[in-house]
Amino acid sequence: MIIQINTDKTISGDKNMQEYFNSQVKESLERYQSHITRIEVHLKDENGKKDGLNDISCLLEARLEGRQPIVATNQADNIELALTGALTKIETAIETILGRIKNS
């Protein structure tokens, strides 16, 4: 499972942040890793440098073998909450798709 992290110019994409995102994604989606070829994480601050509520957006794109990409988004007050919410949504979507495949 390849994990690709993309940030806008207002969100730091330094080595520590990359390691944090990689560990969170791997931990959350570990049981599906045999089905996932790549995960793309897109983080952006909707308001730029201005403060605001729910202004951090996280979009996750999961590519499953032989399937169309699955996308989940979440907005929150900080990066960690935005990522956690998007991971929960993508995990549910993957579980649903794999469940349908298994039952058919």
C-alpha cells in the first residue's frame, strides 16, 4: 500500500508530519492493505492563513485493486481531527465495498 501525502502551501508537509500521516493511515487501514494499492491524502486550509471553524479539509482517495477509486472528505478545526474523520469515512466505504464483493 503506497501512501502519498499532498498539502497546500499553508499546511506544513515536513518529515514529522509525513510520518504522522503514514502511521495513522497504516494503523486505520491495516486490515484492508491487501486490497488497497494506494492511498492519497490531500490536506488544505480552506481559509488560508485566516482563522476559522472547520477550515481544515482532508480528502482521502483509496485505490482498490480492480475497482474505481473511493473518496472520502472531512472538515475539522485541526489536521488531526480532519484526518481521523476522513479515515473513519473511507474505512466504512471500503468495508461496504469489500462486503458486497464477498457476498456476490
